[in-house]
Amino acid sequence: MRSNRRIYWLSIPLIGIFAFLYYQNTYTEFQPVLLSGESYKNIHGDSIFYQKLKIVFDYNNVQYKIDKEGKPLIKRSLNNDAELIFNYTQKALDTQWLSSHEKK
């Protein structure tokens, strides 16, 4: 009986850790943001923006997938970092940065 309790109490944290890691490594839709005052505001991205964003992702070695609608999906752990998302959005909108980093 005692060993069953021990296994039970050891399995709870392991299941929690597994669930957390699984959640952080799932892919979610990239939501572009811009700085509005002191907060970040979601903006709408179109297919041209997403094509430019792929250049930014490739340059920064970001793992991403493309869904059926052509929208990029990135890991949830990256998508939770608003400043990083803002930086990626800025680079995708910056024509000078894009022209200097496009693969020739």
C-alpha cells in the first residue's frame, strides 16, 4: 500500500511537468503586434506580410509551420513574448531590413 502511495505522489509532478512542456511546445497562430502608447496592439497581417515574415523567421532560425490558410504558426513559448513578437513584426514591415536580409 505504501509503495502505491509513493508512486501516486511521484507521478503527479511528472504529469504536471509533461503537461507544461507539451503546452509550451504546441504551435499557435502568430499574432503581429505594434506598440501603441505603452502597450502592444494586435494588427491584421495579410498574405504579403506573412511572406515577408517568413524571411524574418528564416533569418532568426525560428521554428514555424504554415497552416491551411497560409498563416504562420510558432511555438506558444515564443508567442507569449510580446516584445519578441513586436520585433519580428517590425522587421517584417521594414523594407530596408528585408532587402538586406533576403536570400539572393
